[in-house]
Amino acid sequence: MAKVSRIEIYEKLDRIIIPEANVSLVKYKGIRGLEIDKDGNVDIRIEVPKQAEGKTDKIKKDVENAIKTVENVKSVNVTVSVNEKPYGTVEFKNLIPQVKFPILIGSGKGGVGKSTVSTNLAIALSRHGYKVGLLDADFYGPSIPMMFGIKKEPVVNEKEKLIPIEKHGVSVMSLGFLLEDDTPVIWRGPLLMKALNQFLEDVEWGNLDFLLIDLPPGTGDIQISLAQNVKVKGAIAVTTPQDVALLDVKKAISMFEKLNIPVMGVVENMSYFVCHNCGTKHYIFSGNEMDTGDKLGVPVLGRIPIDTSIREGGDRGLPVVVAYPDSDVSRAFMDTAKIIAGKSGL
Ligand SMILES: Nc1ncnc2c1ncn2[C@@H]1O[C@H](COP(=O)(O)OP(=O)(O)OP(=O)(O)O)[C@@H](O)[C@H]1O
Ligand SMILES: [Mg+2]
């Protein structure tokens, strides 16, 4: 059975304007739960502001009709509830108010190097003098603990908040710290969102300039939940320079745009390989330097080479920017971090 696209549902709902409040359902952040089973049965909970109190039947019908037009949808069940407060009076929830500039790091495809890029960029930003945190939001396969070489569990302070672990100048938090090795996390949509929000709220980040949020691959619940509960200032897409990867990262970029998150640009990872013997640049995936930015319509923030030191650093828990700070590879990360910092205005 082909899958129903969440993003397509969001796109359709973005076109529904809540009567009297003049705001789209998505922008109002009125989607409170969206479950899709494997047969294409959609169950959705919507919340509308006080202004639309008398219009819930119409909204319900509109939502139903809109979702029915999405490919592979078999049935739609809509529940509408009304918020006591009118639109315009509710400040949008921000679970991490102490962070000046939260950035989502996403990709379409898995394994393109999001976690590697997040790890090294976080350290590079801190080297540029910023206060930086890194949140591993890949609940299904947290890899940040290994990349940072962190084995200990975070402690809880007197306010019962988790204290991030400081390493290489970065405050790091990952669900992986709290899981036993090899424990699979098999949460589904709503439970996962709850866990993520709880997790965000329960961490004492302190005052940070940047919080990099390493996402799982794709365009799912975690991305959407974060966009609704954190004032995300920017998103960075990571891709390898191959047409197949670009197709996927395009979807990730369009999801960020749909969620009103400004896309800062793309980091091209495994861009090229520099031969250690002759110094020649080889463009392994693309043949020659690729116009990734043009193809995606967003700026290229940096190009990171493919290099054994990067993989080894990740496996050893000693990221390349720490292990070989003067290498060309580290310089690529430092330059990329500088561009990102420049774009943030901090
Ligand atoms: N530029 C690079 N040069 C060499 N190896 C790299 C590079 N970037 C990433 N790798 C290696 O590729 C593998 C996948 O990288 P990583 O885990 O960062 O990808 P990811 O996009 O986070 O994956 P997932 O989708 O599973 O979260 C790791 O073993 C990492 O060390
Ligand atoms: Mg990862």
C-alpha cells in the first residue's frame, strides 16, 4: 500500500482559512494530532480559535474534503475542538525561550551526514565564540552520543531539569543518554510528540546563542512537532551532491517552507575527495562541482569533502574539528559555521 504524504495533507490544510480569524489552519498551528494507518485511514484532531466557534461544522467538512483529495487516502475522520481563547491573544508556545537561534538540521535521505555535520558545526560555532547547544532529536537512532564520545548520563538539578553534557565546548542532549544500548524506540506519532515536548521542556539549556537540532531523516512528526513548539529561526538542509539525494532534500526544504521556517541554505556533504597523494579534487558523486544551490533554489552554505578523518572521528567520538583542527576538512566546517553565524545576525 502506497503511503499517504503528511506534507501533502499539511499543504492542503494550509489553504483552509479559519473563518473569522483569517488565518490558515496550519499557520494557526491548529493541527493537534494526525494519525495515518497503513491502509490510508486518516484520523485528525483540529483545534480552532474562539472566533470560529459557530463554524466548526464547516471547518470539519472543509478538512475532510481537502484530505480526501490527497493520494492514497482511504477514509478521513476529523474531530474539531474550540480553544477558549481567540486567535491573536495566544502567544505561540516556545518550549526553549532561552535559546536565541534554534536551527533545524534536516535532510531528505538518511545517511547523508546530518549528525556528522551537526556535530562538527556545533563545535565550530563554539570555536567562533558562540554559546552553542546540540539536541539530538533523532529518537529512533540517536548517534550524537557516539559522535561526541559521551558515555555518561546527564544529571538532574534541583528544579528536576536535565543538565546537558558539556563536551568540546558544546552543551549536548540526546535521548540516547537515557537509553540502554540497543534499546529500540518504537513510539508512534502522538506519543512521540509528547515525549519530544517533554524532553524539550525538561532540559536546562541555559542561555544559548545557537541550538542545533539534529533531525531524523525525512519529513515526519518530529519535524512538524518541533516547528510548532519551538521558535525555530532557521533550517539547514544537508545533502550529498547526487540527483537522487537532491530530489529528497527538495521535499525537506519544501516542508520547512510550509512550516514557515526560513531555510538558511544547504550544506553539501561528501562533496569531493582530495587525493592524499596528488592533491587532486575528485567529485565522486557528481563528476564535477555541482550547482546544488541553483538546483535547490537556496544558498550553498558550505561544501564538506569526503574524508576518512571525518568517519573515523565520528566512530571514535573525537570529531574531526577537535582531532585535526588545522586540517582542510576542519577549515571547511569552520568556514561553513562562519557563514551560518553571519546569516543569523548574532
Ligand atoms: N564527509 C564525510 N566523509 C566521510 N565520512 C562521512 C562524511 N560524512 C558522514 N560520514 C560518515 O557517514 C556515516 C553517516 O553519517 P551520519 O550518521 O552523520 O549521517 P546521518 O544523515 O545523520 O544519518 P541518519 O539519517 O541515519 O541520521 C557515518 O559513518 C559518518 O561518519
Ligand atoms: Mg543522524
